[in-house]
Amino acid sequence: MQIQPCIQIMILEGNSIAMNINSNSNPLNHQPSWTHGYPTCDVSTSFFGNQWHEVHPQFWTKLQVWEWLQHLLDTNQLDGNCIPFQEFDITGERLCGMTLQDFTHAAGTTGQILYNNIQILKWHGQYGSEMLQSLNLVVKTEQTDPSSMTSWKEENFLYDGTYDDMFDSKTFCRSQISTASAEHLPADSDVKKQQDHPQKSGNKKHNPRGTHLWEFIRDILLNPERNPGLIKWEDRSEGIFRFLKSEAVAQLWGKKKNNSSMTYEKLSRAMRYYYKREILERVDGRRLVYKFGKNARGWKENES
DNA sequence: TCTAGCTTTCCTGATT
DNA sequence: CAATCAGGAAAGCTAG
């Protein structure tokens, strides 16, 4: 039952949410204009100024809708591909008017998460990190049975990241898309193994802080809608990319890690540690240029 | 409580 | 000269 965890959230929040769903605006009729209609992003103000959670969703700008989506990706450890940002080139007013059907039409199973989250936001008007944390805590404590945790993660619900490496974001998205055809995968396929024996994976690694830096970078690169001129591909097929706004990327990374003192200097040190692990390869003689190594997954075009 | 993994922070020196 | 790169060392944080 897919909606169970989210229903639990609503019940535990103690509110009988009156879902006054207005479907007079249909986002599917709306032509996205991300490529030219999106405001130029000054990270220092757009990302850290008047933030989306300080405003009722009804009054969100397009940028704040975008920030909300990004926050959901982050908190739910979803791959950026799980949410088609171009489908949400809309204001908060329009977002609030979307039905569950609209959300699932726009974002597939992830639409369920978006819909439930926006209903909560509409009810509460606003929330900050404390409420987000409390919501995650509710989910965590309600899902004490490991087998049920696995299943609800597989079904694309809020989770706390404990099983990140059993289902890295890319695999997770793939499995979500292709669950029905998983039985056709080769027996030694990683996805197949994970789906057959998710809790028996021997490759579970420690991931104390959620998404790794290189995954954060990768996800920015893979989602132009989330990448307002921060990083660009130099050679997509070779996995070579370049930082355009190094300090802005560092600030975003710091924001994600709740570390306001993050700088490109520090971020780049973490990047350099990836050389030894072959997640990144050196690109000699070129400043701000990096290349994904053989241990970096999910960046190749034919891999997604 | 200990440990491992992954940064984060600070630093010195080299290079662009 | 500032920005960036390289990498050592140690500390911090978190989950197992």
C-alpha cells in the first residue's frame, strides 16, 4: 500500500487535513520555459534569501517551487532524475492547485511524495527545518521493521538514508522505473540482486551524512534545471566537467551540509581525496576541471 | 565505547 | 598577486 507512510505522517501530526483540491489549473497544458524563462541565479541571494519554507506555498515563486523540489530530493535522497523539474516551472499558486493525479502524471510515483508534502505544507502554512526533522523522525520511528523499511524505500517513500548504499539514488530510480521488468534482468545484475535480497547486501557502506560530495556534483551536472550555470560538462562522454562558479557550488554544498563556512578551498580538498579512490581522475593543467573516475557511478548517458 | 568512512579544517608550498 | 592545486595531518561527525 503505497500511501501508508504518508498517511501515518498526517495522522501523527494530529490533523484532519481538509484537502480542498482545486484542479482548475492543469500543469500538463503548461509549456515549460526553463531554458529561457528561469531567473538568472545569484546563488548568494536566490538560495539563501527569502526562502521557500518561510512563505506559504500559495505565494511561492517559481524559484521557491524549485527550491522545495530540490529540498525533497535532498531529504529523501532521491536522484534528480526522479523529478522532472521542467514539469514544475510553475508558481506556488499553481502548485497548490495540482491534484494527486496531476502530480503523478508529472512525476510518476515520486509525484505521490510531492503531493503529500505539499498538502502538509498547505495545512501548516510554513515550516522550517525543525518540522522537517520531526516529520522524518516520525517516519523513522514508525518504520522499525527492517523488512517494511526496505519495502517502503523501494516504493519511493520518505526515508532517512540508512539504506543509501544498498540502493544508491541512481539504482533506486532505475528500480522504480523498471520494477515490473526486474525479473528479466541478468541474475548477476546489481539491481536484480538488490531487489531479490535487499537486506542481505554485503556491500553496505557507511554513509554518515547522506549524499556524498561527488554525488551532489554529479546530480547538479545531470540536471540542468538544477544547475544555474554552476558546473558544466567539458566532455560529457569522458565525464570531464568544469566548475563555473566554484564558490557558489561550495556554498550550495555547505548549505546542504548545514555548514555556512564551506569554501571552494575545502570542497576541492574533499574532491582531491577522490583521486585516490578513483572516483575522480586528475585533469592536469586545467583549473577547476575534474573528471569522473571508474568508481563514480551514474554519470554516463547510457547508464541512466 | 570503539571503529570506519567521509569529510572538514588548517596548513605549506607549488603553479597558473 | 590572487586563485587554484596538491597533499599531509588531524579533528569532527555519524552509523554500525
